[in-house]
Amino acid sequence: MIGILLDADTADLIISEGSMQIGDNTAQCVGLILDTVPGEWREAPLVGANVRSLLGGNTDKMWAQQTKRMIRSCSIEINDIKVNDDNTVTID
């Protein structure tokens, strides 16, 4: 997916020579979906996987399927997403 690139640390626009940088932002989009909670995206209020909720150890059994659906709704094709025993998320 081609789009506007953001700085990975600050989420600021990457500006070079007075212009926004355009490039492959697929991983960036997936990261934003994982980090946000539902309601943060005004244009799509149901998008937001709230990955930080997994830190408490209470994993929703439907979280992986719902997150997969959210990522696919952004035209990003993924095969599988799973939460490992150590609460890390793996996306194929």
C-alpha cells in the first residue's frame, strides 16, 4: 500500500526537502490499527484493536479474528494473526 509515511517513533510526518515522503506504508497502517482503540478514527469509529489491552493477561478469544477483519478492511491482506502464550502478537 502506498501512502504518506510517518516517523516510527513520533508519528510525525516525514518531511524531506520540503515535501512529505510517500512510500510503502503497509506495516505502518497495521501498527496504527494495533495501537489505537475503537473511536480514535473519526472516519472509521469501529477500527482499533487496542493491543495494549492484552498486557493485563485477559485476552478476548475473538480479538485475533476481529483484528484480522479490521486490517483487511484497510485493504491489507493477511493470512493469520495470533496471540502467543507470552502475549506477543504474530501476524503472517
